[in-house]
Amino acid sequence: MAPPLAALYLPPGAPPPGAPPTSLDTGATLASLYWLTQISALAYPGSKAVDPPGTARFPQAKIAFPALALTGLGYLLERRRLARSGS
């Protein structure tokens, strides 16, 4: 529940010219935190990736790792685009 509430401090609309890309940084951070917490859940003692009858080791890996990588890639590409456009 915290990540959606954390995004509420951003004002709606486009930032003024020359303003730092706060919304881009915040959006990428919150999206990454979601996937990082899901991946790190296996580090807790006694935790498992599936319910008791399940036999899979970590089925979420097929979604979590690519989604985290795509979030990082999208962030880097947008930062590069903003740097080139002078925003």
C-alpha cells in the first residue's frame, strides 16, 4: 500500500521547464521496489515461493526479473532522451 501512497505527493501535470525529472525518478523507483520486494521475499527464513502443495521453485522469476529489467531499461532510455532534448 505504501508505493501508491508515496506517489501522491507528485503534483499533476507537466513539470516546469528546467525542473528535474522527479516524476520519472519516482515512478521508476516505485516500480522497481515492487519487483525487488517480490524477488527478495525468498530471502526471509522459512518463506517459499509457492503455496504448500506447489512444487515449483520460483515461478515468479519468469515475470519479476524481466519486468525489473524492463523498468531499468525504460528509465535509462528516457533519461537519455531527456538529456538529448535538453529537458
